[in-house]
Amino acid sequence: MAQIFHRSTNFISRFTLFSGLFLVGLALLVLGAIARSPYLTNQNIAREQPVQFSHKHHVGDDGIDCRYCHTSVETSAYAGIPPTKTCMNCHSVLFSNAEYLEPVRESFRTGKSIQWVKVHRMPDYVYFNHSIHINKGVGCSSCHGQVNQMPLVWQASPLLMNWCLDCHRNPEAVLRPREQVFNMDWKAPADQAEIGRALATEYKLRTTAELVSCSTCHR
Amino acid sequence: MGAEGHRHEHRGGEEPEVKHDAHDPCTEELGSRVYSLDLAAIRERLAKSTGKEYWRSLEELSGNPHFEELLHREFPRQASEWDESVDRRDFLKLMAASLALAGLSGCGRKPEETIVPYVNQPAGMTPGKPQYYATAMPLGADAIGLLVESHEGRPTKIEGNPDHPGSLGATNAFAQASILGLYDPDRSQVLTYLGEIRAWSSFLESAVATAPMLKATGGAGLRILTGSVTSPTLAAQLRALLAQYPQAKWHQWETAGSDGAREGGKLAFGRYVNTVYRPAKANVIVSLDSDFLGSGPGHVRYAKEFFRRRKLSGEHAEMSRLYVLEPTPSVTGAVADHSIPMKASDVGLFARALAAKLGLGGSASVPAEREKLLEAAAADLQKHRGASFVIAGEYQPAEVHALAHAINQALLNAAAGGTVYYTEPVEMQPVNHLESLRELCADMDAGRVDTLLILGGNPVYDAPHDLDFVSKLKKARLSFHLSQYFDETSEYCQWHIPEAHYLESWSDVRAFDGTASVVQPLIAPLYQGKTAHDVIGAFSDKPGLSSYERVRNTWVGGHTEKDWRKWLHDGVIGGTAFAPMAITSKWNPASLLPAKPAPADQLEFIFRPDPSVYDGRFANNGWLQELPKPVSKLTWDNAALVSPKTAEKLGLTHRAAWTGGEHGQILSDVVDVDLAGSKVTAAAWTLPGQADGVVTLPLGYGRSKSGQTGTNKGFNAYVVRASTGIWCATGGTLRKTGLEYPLACTQYHHNMEGRELVRSASLDEYKHNPNFAHKGAEEPPKELTLYKEFAYPGYAWGMAIDLASCNGCNACVVACVSENNIAIVGKDQVMRGREMHWIRIDRYYEGSLDSPETFFQPVPCQQCENAPCEQVCPVGATLHSAEGLNDMVYNRCVGTRYCSNNCPYKVRRFNFLRFQDWETPALKLMRNPEVTVRSRGVMEKCTYCVQRINNARIEVEKENRPIRDGEIVTACEAACPAEAIVFGNANDPKSRVAKLKAQQRNYTILAELNARPRTTYLAAVRNPNPELEKPGTPPGDKR
């Protein structure tokens, strides 16, 4: 009996099967890549704000310390967004007629808050605490990037869970001496591995098992 | 509360009464499968049993195979049934679509959010850090001092104030639940006149307009009705107003107040007094129907003192002894060493006999079977002269109080430094409330009342029915009602003024010993509420002052600003506690007219404020409605409580609807109560430990106009409450109607099949064998496990719960609900076993059906070291933490419920539906921002308040030191008045929890499973009088 299918059918069927699998795999990879891409994480995207506030100018040029505005960063879970009053401390005198500061003056006049666009957004089930990171020698720029070079702030890190865990598993890589925490230009020295270990002991860092327990961040 | 509860109530609908012979297939099915109780068989079984046997429900005791089958299912069959009107085809369509789209739900960019900082940040506040303010919650003639946690200006959690004598750091269920009362969206939000919305200013105008007429008549037509007033400022305002208008009158009606205590003091001492007890100093306490550990002025303080006195440790093995005679089981009776069910009227006879026995004169005898008890109690009191006391119940008549005073005086308990002392009354103007209300009704009826101010309270609902308050109220020309809800009384008053919650108002209040506190607001009124100070002020000659100014003016005279600030900070005005008065009773018990014992064949009806909704004022509070009542474990309803014997006599029963699928759905006989010329229909409930021939009618339910949560729940016992029998009435009848009503009772959930979960001994047994809790218990060696051992080099969190101290008061349950954003689910869902409480209090009985011993066992997550739940989660949503917690990760949970199936302790709770209200704005303010709000399809459970652990750890690590013992206090531990729950680091041998765990009484429940829970229990120890055999114990079986 003649064969119904030509020999080449074998190849076609194999090709179809394998390329099908390949396509599924590819699709998964693409989906994974998209999920981790700035398209979904908002990483590296500068956000428009109601006032064109420049960290580059205030921090980089004027040299104002982070804590002048983010007052509770050493004591509270939230670093704190400055009240309008903090802006007006200077801007009642400096650039007091500038048009782009009108929203600030308006807020101060009317008592209505300025609504800043949130750049770093954590899911509701994540409980991040600024103060403990600062106190354990994790510098601002380790997560926020070099804010002193950002005219408008963007999110420098992906804020994905594996990014958090990378550091919780190996905090030695980013630990700094406490006096360097607010230094935007800090770079890890060549012997960071050694320094980091010494600092981890000095700061009495918790064990890796403790730092990666679910309830450390989730409640 | 509003939306959280009622949404689900709509789902369940109002429970119709089920009639047996109906032809509805549904009810027929239920009808065919219900199983009736056979009390006689149960009695027989109990009589045969030797050795200790603990039981939880009558059904369990009966050993019915169908009931047992029901227990084998963790969640009943119907729980997983699709009960909405979607057919199979639509369901498959939905499933296909959701499968196809499931992967996409995580896609899409996150929505943009804004940050809204302050314009001027308030001084002293740090965003993200809670602040605590001291205030006090007034309730009836008492107040409890509180520290209220506030997140960015939103009060979120109540804690007790350790500096306040009425709290000593603990709270009760009412105080804990008052946070929900504050945010309740059903509270009245507008001021109305004849139903139309008006501004506060138009009320002021109307109030001022009454002045000329009042002046002309000297206030002849002005009447003011308040509850018990313990606020010095309000009393001063009222007195000033009465001085201005001498013809005006101030009446008081506190429906759950105690005229008996007031009049009893007057009878004994010739004047009104306040009595303060010192359970800490008492070796022997006889309670004449007093629930002093669970309700009434100072009960939180009394519970603290009482249980501190009874704490056992290795070397200390002394306890006080408590006798409780009561007609209906209370939390005080449940922890008593001798709890004797007795008709309310017989308690008075017993008091007379006790006085006679102690040689105070008079003559009375008790029935032969109580002779022995009388002898023993009298001897015990004699033996501990000066270190004992007799306390009369709030709902006992004046003579019983007078007898208690006389006995205490005779026994030198009231001598200086004794266990009892007397002070000036805490109420600013003590009067007989019933007479006061009667007088007001007579005046209204006679047309003598022109203007009536009702400040708080709800007399249309809760006045004795024979006074016919409504029809008389209609005769007043002008009526004003200040209340938090537009309720039954508001409906009949022209003006309704929304009342501010105590967390929104400035006021002051005195506690049980006279200590005054300033009530300071945590938040500006959410719903334009006004205080009684504002309303009275509007009628006075100083209408412009704010409540703040009025309160301040009362106290600051002669003091500095610094003092005022200190009072606000401390929550207590120093030095205001009343000094003990030196008075003696000249009253002779022999002067009492001889009493007739109540006819044995007549039913006695007693009224009691409900343990959950009190006199009805908390009816719209969903947390309290869903709270299983301490002894009966009923939720969302009240029921006419009867003893097993009375139930048998009247043919009353309740049946577990066993394969209808509901663990908690109990079909109960409906009865008609015909009393004092009025009738009410109620569900009956058989309660072991209730006195025979007594029917308890709990007040506070059957509200016709409360809010969406509280309206039309249960039956209204006020309908049959007449002024002739405010607390106790006879001459009524109770008739079975043949109908049935479904009640939601949580004691049928999570049944543990009679294993030895509760262990107990008498003090003598304990002294003889401190290791009694481990006798015969199977405790496998630690190594016997297939799983990897965890090492806990740092902290190892653990909890020890002392069953000798727990009186089941429920404060911990509500504290947990408040701290952890736990949803309420509604009656329909409770009947399916789906209530969400992370800590439940199991009630166990031991002994006879009629007078059992009662034990309570709080069960939170046991935080096992070999956790069965962790092994079965397919998605790693529940994992072991390095400190030994079983962490629950909500965002990983896909809702397989394997963990819950595998949990031997049944402490995991599943969100079958979206129980949490995500829409109502007011409720968003209420939530604890430190805890995730869970959604549908997610498992949850007790976390040992991991948010408190983490926050404490972060703070101490910043200070570079370890966590101190007692620095982390879980919500349940903080609320507990009995200090029964202790949390801490079990790795530190010096910690309180480690010391408790080292006691020999310490045991693990279901130790044979080797799950090695971190929560352990200390076996209960009671101190019964060796002279008295345990009732029902067969001779020769002394255990």
C-alpha cells in the first residue's frame, strides 16, 4: 500500500512540534522580560511633577542634605515628603516671584497640599522601613541612585522582590560607614567585600535566614 | 457596624423561621435531617462516666453518629457550594474566561499615585509613627481609661491606660470595639427638625428662642433626661441651668444601671454611697449574683486584682476562693471555685440566711440541699474575717445589697485597710432611675412638660413598657434628642442632634473609685456630632463656650497650664480618687419583712444586658454582633436561655442541622413569652449551668431603628420588661410555638473530638501533684520527625496562656479584630463556619449537665515548630520564619486551603468571599496601616502580631540593644484583664513566657502529633472548698 504521507511529513511534523515548543518558550521569556522591563516597573522613567522640582539643583548644586526635607528618614518607616512650609522657608525670599513656584505659593496661601506624583511605589503588602536601612549603613543612593544628578526624579532600581532579596542575601556589598550614608557620590571601594563584612559585624546585622524570612517585609 | 456586616446580611437575608411541615423542598430536606437532643440519654451517659470528661456541646455528649460525621468535615459540604444564581453553563463560561485571562491580571502598568504632604506639619508628629493619646470611655456609671493609637490623626486602636485605676492597662470588649463605633457609617450625620436637615445654627436659634418663655415660668415646662451622669462638667452645667430655671427638672434613666446598688446603700447607710472592692486582698469572695469580673463599675480592675491574687508559680501556690450564686451563667461564675445555679429570687433568701448564720440577726432558712453550701460559705467567711467580702449583683434588689453591706461590716471587711471601702457616689446626682423616669412620664402625661431634652439614651426603645413612654412623649410640645444614631427615640422627637462619639469630644468622667479623667478627642467630629455640653450650653446663659473651654474651666481653677497638660498626658487627674468614708451600717437585717420563697412551679424571668450589645447601644457594632457571647457562644442574636431541666419540662430543644452543611446553624425552638401583659416571640436556647425554672431574656436586641447591622436582629426583651419587674419577674408563661429559628453558634465549629485539650485540677491536687497536666499524656521525643530541624539562635517567640486565669471575657478577640483588620462575615456565613476571628475562645464544660464546671481556652495560631500547614502549601505561601513564626504571605496564596485542612488546631481562616468592605471611606480610616487588608480567596491566621514584633525590633536595633522582655505585647495580651496571655522570647530563660513554660502546669495541646507548638497552656487550677463535694460527683470518685 502506498504511503499516504510523503517522507518529508516527518520533518514537517517534527519541525512544527519543536518550533511550537520553541515559540511557547520564547513567549514565556518575552513575557518575563516585559514583566521585568521598565515598561512595567517604571524604572528609569522620569516623572512629571506639579512643580518642576530639581534634586540636581537642590542637592547637586546647592548641597542641601537629604534630611533637610526628608526629615523622618532616620526615625520612621517613611522618609517623609516635606510640607509646603519647608519649601517656603527659602522660597519666601528666593525666587519669590518665579512663575514656576506659583503652585507652592498657592498651596501655602490656600492650605491645600501639593499633590506630588509617587515615584517609588511599593505594593500594599510590602512594609519597607527607611530608618532601619539608614541606621544599618545602607546609603540613599544604593536604592535611589544618584539623585543629585536627576533634574526630575526617576526610579533607579526595579523594586522587584528579587532585587530586594539580592541585597538581603548579601548586604555586605552595599554597607557603608554611617557617615557615608547620605553621600550621593559614594562608590564601593575596591576592598568593599572586606569592609562590608566588618561593617555587618559592627552593625550586628541579622543572619541571612532572618533577613529573608517572609515576615521581615510582609505582614 | 455598617457596611461590613450588612452586605453579607443581604446575601444571607433575614433568617425566616423554618416550619417543619412546610413543603418547600429545601426546608423539608433540613427537616428530615435534623437531629433532636435526647437530654435523658446524655444525663445517663454523664452519670456513667468515670474520670474527668470535658465536653463542649450537648450534641457532642450525645455521641450521635450523624453529628460525628459532621465533625469530620472541616468545612461543611455546603460551604463549597455555589449558592448564587448562576447556572452551570454560565459558570463554565466564567471559568474559561477567567482561566484565559488569569495570566493577564498581573500585567499592565501600575496606576499613578500621588503623595499628599502637609502644608504645615503638626509639631511632634512623624509621618509613619503612631502617636498615643490618653482619654477615657464613659459607660453607664463607670469609665475606663484608655490610650488610643493614632496614625496621622486617625485613631485606629484602643489600649488600656496603665495609669488609670479602672484599667491598669487592660480593656474590655466594649472599649476595643468602640473604634468601629466611631467610624460607623450608619451614625447619624445631620441635624434634623421634623425630618428635615437643619444647620446647628438653626438649632441654636430655636434653643435661644425658648429662653424668654422659660424665664417667665422659671423653667416650669423644661425637663432634661440623661443617663447616669459621671461628668463633673456636665453636672455643673445641669445644676447651673436648674439654678437659672428653678422649676425645671433633671431626670435620669440608665436602663442597665443599678437601682438596687444605689437603694441598697441608702437602706444600709441612710445615704447613697459608692462601694469599692479590693479582690487583691480577699481570700474568700461570695458573689450574690454579681458579675464583678465581667461587667459593672470597675470590672476590669477587679479582674486584674482577682487573677493576680490567684496566679500560681512554682513556690507560690495560694489562691483566693470564689463562690458565685447566680441564676444565669456569667464569666464570673465560669471561673468560680463554686458556681451554684440559683433562682435570682433565691439569692436574696440565701443572703438572708447567710446574714443569720453569721449572727447578724434575722432568720431565714435555705432548702436542705443548700444547707451544706451555706455552712461552708459562712465558715469560710468567718475564718477570713477582714480578708473576705460579699458582693451583691447589680441586678439584685436593694435588700440584698444592704445585706451584703451588713455582712461586710460585721466581718470587719469594711474596716480601714480592708477589702471593701465606701466613698461618695461616683454618679454626680444619684437618684432612683426608675422613679425618676416614672415621674417624668407622669409629668408628660399631665401636660406639664413643654420642652424636653433627651441627652443620649434611647428611652422609646428601653423604657419599661408599662410606662408607655412613646404616647407620653408625644404630649411634650418641643422635644430634642441628642444621639449617635437616628434611633427609635429620635423618630418621636422633633429635633434630632447627632451626638459626637467619645473619641471626638471633650468631656470629663469619673471612674469606679472616683478618679476623674479628661476625655480628650482624637479626631474632629466625623459626622458633625455635638456633645451634651454643647446642647445644654445652648439653653444656658453662656451658649458660646466650646466643650473644651467648659471642661477646662471645671478643672484649671487654682492649677497651672502644666497641670492641665499633665492630666491630658496621664489620662488621670491626680488626686481625684475619692477618699474612703468612715460610715457604719445601722441597719438591722432582722428588720426585713419575712420573705416568701418563690413558688417552685412558676417560671422566673430575668433580664440582663447582653454581653455583646449591652443595653442595645452597641447593636450596630458588627465586631460585637459577631463576637461569640462568652458563655452561650451565640452570635448575631439573643435567645431566651433556659436550663436543660427546664427545657425538658417545657419540651424545648435545639437541633444541629447536621448534614444541611452548617456547623454553626442550630435550629432552635421558638417560644412565645407572655409576661407582664405583653408578649414577645423568642428563640430558646438550652444552657448548662442555668438555674432551673429561670428564663434569661438578654436585652439590647430587636432594634427596629438602629443601623444596617443592628436593625431587626434577635428579639426585643424590653417589650416584656415592666416597671414592676425590671430585672426579675414572675407570673409569665413560656409557650412553644412549633416554629424553629436558626441561630449561629460558634461552639459547633472546629470541634476537637473530645481529646484532652483542657486540663484542670483542684488546688489540693495541684499541690499534691504539680505535674498533673502531663498524667497519661503522650509526648513523643523531639527527634521523632522526618523534617529538618530549624535552629533558633536569636529570638524564639512563644506564648503561654494560663487557663486558670481566662474568664472568657472576649476582650482579646475584639482587640485582635481591631489590630489585624479582621473582617466580619455576617450571620449567614457564621452558620457556615466561616467566621474570621484569629483567636477564638473555646468553652468547655466538665461535670453534670445542670451545674457543670466551665473552662475557657483561647486558641490562636499555635505557631508550630513542625508546622503541618507549611508542608502542604503548594505555592510556598506559608513558610517558617527564622524566629519560629509560621509566616503567611497573602500575595502568594492561591486559596487551595490545604494548609487549613492539615492544621490540627483549626486556627486558619479562609476568605471565602470578599468579606472586607473596600469601598466605605470611613472604614478605610479605621484600618491598621501596619497590616495588609486581605481580599477574597486568601488564607489568613494569627501572626503573633508580627507587625508589633517588627516595629519593636527596628526600634531596638537602632538603639543597638536586644529586645527586652515585655517590650513586645501582642494585641490579645495587652487587652487581657486577667493577664492570662503572656508573649515573649522563649529562648531567654529570664523572660516571663519562658518562666511560665517552665512550670509543670505547662502543656501542649495535641502533643502526640509532635507539631511542637510555640503556644502552650497552663492547666487550670481551681480552689474548691474541701468541705463541699463537687455536685454530681459520685462518692468514692474524688478526683
